[in-house]
Amino acid sequence: MGADGPRAADFDVVVVGGGIVGTSAGLRCASLGARVAVVDAGLPGQATAAGAGIVSPVGLSGDETSRAWTTLVASAISHYDRLLDLLSEAGMSDVGFSRVGEIVVATRDMDAPLLEDLAARLAILAELGIPLGRVERLDPPDLVGSWPELRTDLHGLFIENVARMDGRRMGAAIRDLARLRGATFLDGHAEVDVGGDHACSLRVDDQPVRTGAIVLAAGAWSAPTLRALGVRTAVQPVRGQIVHLDVAGARTEVRPVVNTFEGHYFLGFPEHRVVTGGTHEPEAGFDHRVTAEGLHSVLSKALRIAPGLGAGTVLETRVGFRPRSADGYPLVGRPGASDNVVVATGLGSWGLTLGPMVGEVAAEQALGLPSSIELDLLTPDREAIGVATAAQSPDVG
């Protein structure tokens, strides 16, 4: 028996994975009138719940002037406007999402030319139509005005159209709206059985579940099914440890995101909360522990950049497994080995930015409908595009 009903039911689509991609796919299916179930095993380390929460149209590394990739990311940012409208119409206006902007800070001597390169790339992206909003240089007094805890010798670049989001609250809101529209949610371990006739079947806790189509949105746990489907671009878990601090008396909820070229970031949330991180540990596998080494790495970098945070109270450390593909690009689409499975995984550090849009497109493909966004770049049957790509940027949510 699942959370919302019996196992043995007929569905048009079953979504495997209850993170932001899977719940978004469930919402889209339900909104289109399809019978849909979302199955989640509740395993620790789900990336949606642990992610920092940066929603950005641009990362800080790689060649991001590729028109296909930049257009895709721009579409994801625009998709959030429509999603927020849907949630608001349903009475869900406070979902942990706020457009606060982002300050990219040069924290090391080697970062000064990187900041110049970023300014040049942003000018190109603006010409391509990427919605960046206002972009301007900031001197140390400007930075300290926004983040008093920062060192006083830092320079930065402000990008207006960047948001921060509480992944847990946003995921819960999408789930609630999907349920209101008729989606079923099941707790359990789903297994996709890959047959030889291009038709896959599904079992949940060893019980068969009849469905017309399957959306594989299991994040870092997608790898075994991807291999069985013959997908050559591998997906692996990358452990991230992210620390939450309480900074008493600070109005942290209005602060812009602070990002750096060394992969460290700071976000402000309501109730004096500052989130900082994070580690990138592909060697950790599915080890969900908070480690002394990881905690030391996060806090030592944080206090070198923002020594004023030293008096903050450590509230918690969240651990999540980013599903990173071998070439850094997500895997979205129907693999050739199956007629009834759509893959939607491998989003890596772009999960909270791309997740709602990817989930929607995967739902449309599962139902045999024209996709609202063109995602040919992300086909799961591609060869690995390369090991260093725009999509691999480790500095977004």
C-alpha cells in the first residue's frame, strides 16, 4: 500500500523519483488530465532537499556562449515565471523563491582576469537574449553593504536576474499542486525491468504496477536503469556537504547570492539563515555522512572569504548527491532501447534551475505530445559530448 492508494492500479505514466524533476513531471501529467503516479523511495541524500538553491541563467565556468545551451537555460528561467504563477493561483505564494540577484566575487589574485572574462561573456549572453537583467561592477564598499561579513578587499560583478530558492519548500509546493490536480504519490522502491521488445515494465516494492509510460527521474540513483537501457553517457553521484548558519539579527532574506570562481557560495534565507558550501566529492559514492574533512573544507573556505561569519551558529549540515553525467549535460528523452521510457536525469549542479522545465518536457514526451521546449542537445543516446562543458559548472544550485 502506498501513501495515497493501492499499488495495483493502471496509470498512463509512472514517474520514478520524487525530487523537483519527478514532481514537476507529475504536475504536468496531472494538469494534462493523465493518470499519473510519482514513486519515491525516500532515500537520504536527495539533491532537491539538500541543494543550496541558486537559480541562475549563467554558471561561472566553461564555454557558455553555445546558443543551444544558453537558449535552454533561458527557457528554464522563463519557465519559473509560469510555475510561480500556477502556484500563486492555487494559493501557494510563499514557496521559498525570491529574486535577489547574484554577486560574483574575485576572492584570489588569479580571479581578477576571470572576472573580466565573465563580464565579456555576460555581454555576449545578453546579445543572445539571455535574461540577465542589470549587470554592474561592485567595489568593496558595495559588497560589504550587502554582506557585512565579507572581507573588505573584494571586488565583484552583480547579475540581477538570479534567484535563491528553498528546494524543500518548492518541491513540497509542486507536489501539493500535483496532488490537487489528481496525481498519486506512492512511497516505495521502484524497479524498471528492461525487456527485449522495447517495452519496459515496472515493479514497486516487488509488486507490478501497470503503466503506459515510465519517466526515469531518479537522479543519482538512475545509473543501473540507464545501463540496462544501453545509455552510454554515465551518471554518478557527487556528494555535496552544505552548511547552514544562523547569523543573529541579520536581514539575510534580502541579500544577493554571493558566488566565487573557487566554487564556494553564500545565500541568505529568512530567519537569519545563511547557507554556504559546498563540497564536490564524486569519490564518496552514496555515503551520506557529514565528514570532518567536508565540514572543515566548507567552513575554512567560508571564513577565509567572509570572516564575519565566524560568530554564526552552526544549525545543520545537509548532504545531497548531485546526479552528474559524464559530459556535464543532463539526459532528457526517450532512449532507443525502449518505446515507453523517458529519461530525465543527470542535471548535476543545475538541478534546481533546470528541474521544473525538464520534468515538464519529460512528461510531454511520455504522453506522446509535442515538447514545449526543444531538448535535442540532451538526448540520452548521444555519445559523451566531452568532459569539460558549459553545463558542468559547479557553481549553481
